[in-house]
Amino acid sequence: EAWRGTSFGAPRAEYASAPEILNRRLGEYSPLPLAIAGDTTSNVLWRLRNGGFPDKTIRSGSRSVTSPPFVVLLIGTNDLSLSVRDVENGGVETGCASDADVAALFKSGVPSASAGIIACVEELVKLCPDSRIVVLGITPRGERVYNRVSYLQPSVWSGAIDATNANVERALENGKRGVSSSFRGSRRYRNVVFQPCSEPFLVRDLAGGGKRVD
């Protein structure tokens, strides 16, 4: 949603320049940001299934198609957040992440986020079969430590983010080859690409860690 200059529908000063940057970089594609701050895969799925995706016919050469040239999907980080919301003695309750948070992330967060992202891809393939669908990997995120945010990496989220991205990339690649998987992959993923995008957000140190920078 920040690409519209807003968060939860309200203008935000730190995002004020985002629409101009988007238009300058990608204006030739007439980009249309559809995200809402706080979105989970379930939110996106509901909108995709209930008229939240533009339905318009465009000309492509001598034929009419209903698919935009490109669709970019970045979703999943808030699914991971949901998995630790009610962890007893976890970071939400105490202000500092715990082993229980990490366990919850891998037990429920990673499977939920992975399946949700693939479900969103499935809906997009139905809605715009001629589009090139670019699935962006979940980006690094900081963590709150006693009401202060630290952007040092790795964070409590890093392992779960890496696992989710690996699951999604593997499912999409299996789908392109028609390999059976828990996500019921099919060759319909031939127009779908997975793009990791963590590194541009990180400044690495000599020990292999680093810091997230925006």
C-alpha cells in the first residue's frame, strides 16, 4: 500500500514520494498497487475471489486479452506474525522473542504462509492466465526488543522467512515441471517466476550477518 502513499488508507509522510517513484520507474506499465497494509494471504485470497482484482479487456496485437502483462505478488510476512501472536511468554507478551516464538513460526507460520502464497498464485493464474506473474520472496524484517526495533540480521524471523521462500520457490518449480507436490503443482505455473529479493535490503558484515536497510 505504501506505493499509493498511504497506510491503512491514510496518507503517510514517509511514503509521500512513493507514487512518484513508482511512476518514474514503472510508469510505462501503468502500475496499479492493490495491497492494503497488514494484509495476510487470506485477505488477498478473499479479494481475488470477490472482485478485488481489476477485470478489464486490453488489446494485445490483433487479439483482446483480459490479463495485464505483469502481476507482482509480495505477501506472507503477516502470516508469520499471526503465528506468534498468542505464544505464551513470547515476544508479543514479554517484549523479547523466545524459543517458543521460533517454534511457533516453524510449526504453523511457515506452513500457513507457504500454502497461502501458493493459493494466491493459483487464483492469479485463473484470473489472468496470460500474465507473467512475478512472486517476490518475503523480505528481511527486524524485530521488536523491549519496545525498540532492531534491524540487525539474522532476526527471530530470518529462518522462517528463508524456509517459506524455499517452500514457495520449490513448489513453483515443481509445478512448472508437472511434478506432484503437496501444493498440487501443475504446468499452469509456466508463466510464474519466483524472484528472491532479500539481498538488496541487507548490508552484510564479515561474519555473514548484517543489518536491514530500506
